[in-house]
Amino acid sequence: MVLGITQSALSHRIREAERRLDTALFKKVGRRLHMTPAGERLHAAALRAVDEVTRAEEEVQALSDKISHLVRLGQGTYSRFHWLPEFLGEFYAQAPDVEGRRHGSRWRHRRWR
């Protein structure tokens, strides 16, 4: 992963986070660093935050792409709608300016195309 900062700047940011949280995020084993349980917890939260920001950026990008129609589809159990993926594929081939979002018992606000 490329962070775009120097090793020294990263070390300072880690030390500052550890000071603020009053706990070690990494432990040194030989010449290697390993995350502590606190570091692993913070890492997992950071990954979720990055995913959420990525989804938000995609939604903003979709808005700027001037999608002119939004179709929201609610569906029950998937087994009753085995024909849906093929239907949607044909529909989107004919309507490229439409974005779809489906809502159901297994997912919410998931985009499909």
C-alpha cells in the first residue's frame, strides 16, 4: 500500500495515535512490526471507513455522470426471481441512462447492472 508519506512521518503519526489512545497499536518482534489486538481493531475499523468513503464517492460520481433515471426494485426471496438477472441485462442494454438499486431481505441499497 502506498501512503504518500515518509517512513518518519508515518512513525510520528503512529506514536501520536498510540499516545492519544493510551495503548500500543504495534509491537516489534525482531526487526518486524506486528499489530496488537488494539491495532487490529483500529485497522478493521479503518478498512470499513475506507469502504464507506469509496461507496460514497461512487454514488457522487454516479450523480455527476448525470444518470437520468433511478429504478428501485423490492424483491422477496431470490428463488422466485430466477429470471431477474437476464431481464435486467436486457433492460440495461436498452436503457443505459438508468441506474438500479434493489432492496430485499438479504441486501439493501446494493447497486446492480
